[in-house]
Amino acid sequence: MLKRLRKAPPRRLELACRARSCGTMQRLLRMLVIAAFCSISDMTDPPHAESCQTPEVEIRFSSGETPPSAVQFTRQLREAIQAVCEWWGPTYDGPFHVLVNDTFRESMALVPAWSGRIGYMLFPTSMVTSGHVTTVHEVAHVFAPNANRFLAEGLAVYAQDHLKGPPAFPNFGANLNILARSYADRANLAVLDAAATPKPPRLMSTTLDAREVYIVAGSFVRFLIETYGLPEFRELYAMTPLVPGQRRPGKLDRWEKVYGLTMDELSSRWRESLDLK
């Protein structure tokens, strides 16, 4: 090619150079188009974004007066509803009834759902005032309640962390896996898996306190989703649907049906994963 260019008349040489420049330019343009397409793909909405509608949200403060933190809390709550809906899917399209009270010791949405009042959420005034509100956690209970308390709380804790809700109980923004390392050896996941909603986490284990149960549950659900995928977890989750007033945590053999592994085998793999993350 070089020899042919050296022998070409000036006019032909000019045309050849232009052709070569055009080829370079075309390759550059193709690269820019591909880059632009990738950027657009990165900015596309989550899979359920178009299906998520703005819900009716009623917030009541028992004091009768709206505290200064109400504006921030309302914004955080609406962001949580949108984030959970886009991530998990529009499995709930009803209104949200939120009560903020001085007498509540902890936030709550799963137990009201078990009582037949799905969409009702309770928050302590002190939590709302502090800004460390479990908004995503409780909204997850509305969109994805479950009869298995261990999985329900694990999903809610993971959602709060994964969807970047406000730093709140139980990990307050800290890495779930790093925290779980301290409790993994004392955690009997088969025992935790036997807990039916609405059994309180403080009564789910004789070796872990309530906060530790939440952390272990969140870390284990994170392991399941990030190792085997969300579709597989949803399949497992669907085996223990919440029926108001009933206590059915599910059979132990469902784990092997979904993952091809027993609960003990999954527990061992989860503990091994904690050393790597």
C-alpha cells in the first residue's frame, strides 16, 4: 500500500489521503455512537419504573403539630416508595397510612400487614426527628410482606442498604457483611428460618439479640441475591406468601428445590463468603 501511494500522482495521492482520513473518521464516529448508546443504556429507567404510579400517602403526627423534620421525612418516604416499586415491582398499588407517635418503640409495617392492614406504617417520633428512618425497610414490607419472618426482615434490611435509604437500624450504613462476621458462628439459620410472621426477632434466637438477628438476616439475603440472583430469591420468597392471621414459615426442603442446596450447605457458603467481603 505504501509503494502504491509513493508512485501515485499528486492528485491521486491527495484523494488516497482523504480516503484514509475518511476511514479513520468513520471509525471514530462509530466509536462515538457506541459510547453514546452505552451511556443511554446506563441511564435507562429501572425495569418497573413505568408501572409505578404516585400513591396516596397520608401522614399523621399524634402530637397534632407538624415537627420541623416532617418535610424531610415526607420526602424520604416518597423516595422510598418509588425506589422499592421500581426495584421489586408494583406489587402494591394501594394507599399508605403513616402514623408517627411518641409511644412507638420501633418502626413497623409487617405486623400491621399480618393483621390485615397492609399499607399501614408506624414510626417513633424520635426516629423521624433523628433522620435515621427505616423508610425503605418498612416500604419493602408493604410491597413484599412474607410469612417467613427471617426472609421478610432480611429482604427489608437488604433493601434499605441496597437502595441507599437513610442510614438507620440495624446497621446505620455500615457494611452488613462486616457486621455479620461477629455473629455468624452463633447464628443457626435453620432455627431463624422456622420463625413465622409475626414472631418478634428478639424471640427468634437464643444466641442472638434482635439487632443481631436483623443483621444476619440482611447479610444472608444479600448473599442469596448477589450470588444466585434476584429471580431465584423471588422464587423462594413466593413459597411463603403472607396470609393475614396465619403462621406458615415454609418447609425446610424448599431451599433445595430452588437452589439445589440444603439450608446447611447455603449457611456454610454464606459464612465462607463473609471472609471475602
